[in-house]
Amino acid sequence: MQRSWTGRNVDLSLLTKRIGDFFKEKDFEAIKGQTPTSYQILAEDSPYFRLQGYVSVAIEGRPENFTIKLDLCTKKKKHLRLSPFLLNMFGFGYFHLQELRSDEAWMKLEKEFWRHVENVVLHLTNTAETPNLSKEFQR
């Protein structure tokens, strides 16, 4: 899922830090990084959100117009390599239940994440320095 904001002038580095803090508060193991075109956060292994995979957040754009993408990147499922007969015999229901619980945790995380992001963007509006304004104040 992704959301976009326009006309906010948000310091994207600070926004990335605040989003990283969200994952730390939820006891995720999170890694932040930066590419030439975006900021990225990868998070996994929260005891509160048992997800089958890891969370990827990408923040792209400029301080005035940016997009945040939130994805759940699933790990390859080992049980798919087993034959259908063995799956039925040894409890495919268990794997299915784990998948349902992961989906439920993901929906809860998404809701809390977007609520947090909306609040952070509101508080960080007009925090990015604009080069033109800083030059005018130096005159």
C-alpha cells in the first residue's frame, strides 16, 4: 500500500527516523538505509506482530511531494515443497492457521503504521530547509 503527500515540505531524513522509531517501539529489528532516490526501512521479528515475512517501507520523492510505500515481503514457504498427501497428513491446517494469524497481524500493523505516519507528517510539516529561503535570510 502507498500514500502520497503534496505541499508539506517535510524533512525526509527526520521522517525516516520517526518511522524507524515506530518499528523500534513495536520491538521489530529494523534497518534504515538510503539510496540516491529514496530512504528505506526493513523490519522483522516482532514478538507482537508475528508476520510471515518482513516489512519494507520506502520513502520516495522530495520534501514537498513524497510517497511512502508499505509492503509485507513474504518469505518462501517451505511447506509448499511437500506433497499434498503429506501436507494433509501432517497438519496443513497448522500452516494455514499461521498464515491467517500473519494476515491478521499485518492488517493491525498497517492500521497502526498509517495512523502513526499521518501524525508524524502533520508534526513535521515545514521542517525541511528550503535553499532559496535560507539564501534570502543571509542577505
